[in-house]
Amino acid sequence: MLTVRLSRPLSQLRGRTLSFYSRENEKRRTLLCHSAPLVPVSRRTYADAVDVVEPVGSRAVLLTGCDSGFGFSLAKHLHSKGFLVFAGCLTKDTGGDGVKELDSLRSDRLQTIQLNVCNSQEVERAVEVVRSSLENPEKGMWGLVNNAGISTFGEVEFTSMETYKEVAEVNLWGTVRTTKFFLPLIRRAKGRVVNISSMLGRMANPARSPYCITKFGVEAFSDCLRYEMLPLGVKVCVVEPGNFIAATSLYSPERIQSIANRMWEELPEVVRQDYGRKYFDEKIAKMESYCNSGSTDTTPVINDVTHALTSPTPYTRYHPMDYYWWLRMQVMTHLPGALSDRLYIR
Ligand SMILES: NC(=O)c1ccc[n+]([C@@H]2O[C@H](COP(=O)([O-])OP(=O)(O)OC[C@H]3O[C@@H](n4cnc5c(N)ncnc54)[C@H](OP(=O)(O)O)[C@@H]3O)[C@@H](O)[C@H]2O)c1
């Protein structure tokens, strides 16, 4: 019974109200819930106070992964807010569409930079570009947003070691590498590091281990860095988006199919035989429906990153996600495993 209740939209529950993001009218609803331990204090959960900010001036920020998705929108949004934006793009040298569009703004406050976060030389070069563009490099750079990421899916037995390493190289080691290179500039400005993790950096999910382990790593890295930077005046925030796949380029139906085809071809014979094609296809279909069910509006993520960069008191963690995933995350992270497994996994 409880399983049914918790997997049902909260709006259908009698006598309960919560702080949630309404897809219907694209506004946040700040309401109270009667069950005290699960009450989300809306202002700690959502960054709806983006107007109460420190003056931006021409503070410099570097974002990674600006070719598409959150990074692309963020680059334009932060530029519109008055930031001096360095947009790291994977496809600057090859003339990607996102790069062309950002360059077409022809602004002296927005510069695209070739930046593959897996390549130390490119990251080092990006530091030099930023340093040489700053009016006073001794004063440093205000913000670093580690956004670049890739994703994949597949149960543990379906996932090759190469896939695990490939995803970690971008999501985890790319974040660590870029942060280490830019920290001297950020420290000088007593600035901000904002890491884009995921709700899957807080709670694991079946068939998502190659992605989850990298985002759990980003969370651990961010916490360690936050503790270390606290006495130095640098603030470190984590943004944990829910499902926005329908709004970004993280997955497409074609990409899911191509991952699936490759995965099946590369499966060890024993795994293929034991699980069978029917089971495999069902899992792929489940992944496809997850991708189609996400939010199509990235505004909550953009607002949260903006808040993290501009608020005098940014939050440690931001949770831009719909209320179903928010509740599921609370259950998965705060209740005993025996209970949360029963509610959501079994
Ligand atoms: N969308 C969601 O539902 C969701 C949910 C939770 C967390 N996130 C996280 O949000 C971040 C942004 O993802 P997104 O959803 O906006 O997807 P996206 O549209 O695919 O954006 C990711 C960006 O990272 C770039 N990138 C990939 N490998 C890179 C590398 N080695 N170096 C530098 N850039 C690289 C991609 O470039 P190309 O376009 O050229 O490949 C792309 O521009 C990721 O960290 C992702 O894990 C997304």
C-alpha cells in the first residue's frame, strides 16, 4: 500500500502538500507538508531567490561542456547577467553548432574555448586563456562550473570495463582535473566552484552503475574540497539535477539504440544466455521510457547554478528535480535500506 502511495504523484495524496515544481504553469509551489520529517524547507531546497544576489560586475566564470544542454544555456544566461563568460567547448576546434551559436553573440564578455576535460594540455591552455584575459589576474577568477559530462546505462554484467573507465574519465577525473588547474585563480578571488552532479550522485539506481559511481565520486570530491576551501573563503556547491534528459543532449533515442546494439554484441556468451534477449530488450525499453519522461525545461538547473554563483550564502546542495524524484531521493538517502529497497527497488 505504502509503495503505491510513494510511487504516486504527491498531488494525488489526500491532505498532503509539498514544495514542488509545477510543470503545468512552470512555477515553483511553496507549500507545507504535514509529515514533519519529510518537510522540505523550500528555500533550502530550491534556489528561488535568484534576485537577491551580490552584484556580478564583470566577474569571470569558466564553464565546461557548453556545446549543448545545461552548459550551453548557462553560458548564455550568465552572459545576460553580466558575467565575463569563458565557455569551454569540446567541439570548438571542429566547429560544433553550439560553439557557432555562442560565437555569433559577438560579445567581448563571452569567449568560447576549446576544452576537453580529459586532456590536461587543453585544460592548462584554458587556464592561460582565462588568465591572460583577466584585467588583474592577481585578483583571480570568480567561478568554475564543472558541467561537462556523459552518461550511459547498463546492468553491471552488461557493462564493459572500458565503458566504466570512459564515463569516469569525463565525469569524475575531468571534474577533478579541471578543478585542480583552476583552483589557484579561484582561491585568489575567494570565488566559487559549482559541480554539476546528479540525483544519481546521491541515490543509486539499477542499470545506472557506470554513471552513478562517477557522480557519487563528484559528490565526495566536492565535500572534501568544500571542507578544505572553507578557511580560504572559497565556496563549493553541488547541483544535483533530476531527470532533464528530454531537454538536453545527454541521450537521444538513436544513442540509446546504438549503446544497446553495441552492448549486446559485446556481451560475454554466458551473460547473453543466462539473461536472454527478451530481458535485455525490456531493460532497453525501460531506459527509453525514462528518457522520454524527463522535464523539458532546464530553468530550475540554470537558476540554481546562478544562485550558487551569486548568492552571498549559496547552498551546499541544490536539488532541481520534480517532486516524485525529490521524495524518492529523501526515502533512498534517509530511510533504512531494507525499507527503501522495498518501496522503490523490489
Ligand atoms: N540531463 C539530465 O537529465 C541530467 C541530470 C543530472 C545530471 N546531469 C549532468 O549535467 C551535465 C550536463 O549534461 P547535459 O544534460 O546538459 O547533457 P549534454 O547536453 O550532453 O551536455 C554535456 C556537455 O558536455 C560535453 N562533453 C562531453 N564530453 C566532454 C569532454 N570530454 N570534455 C568537455 N566537454 C565534454 C558535451 O559535448 P558534446 O555535445 O560535443 O558531446 C556536451 O556539450 C552532465 O554532467 C550531466 O551528467 C544531467
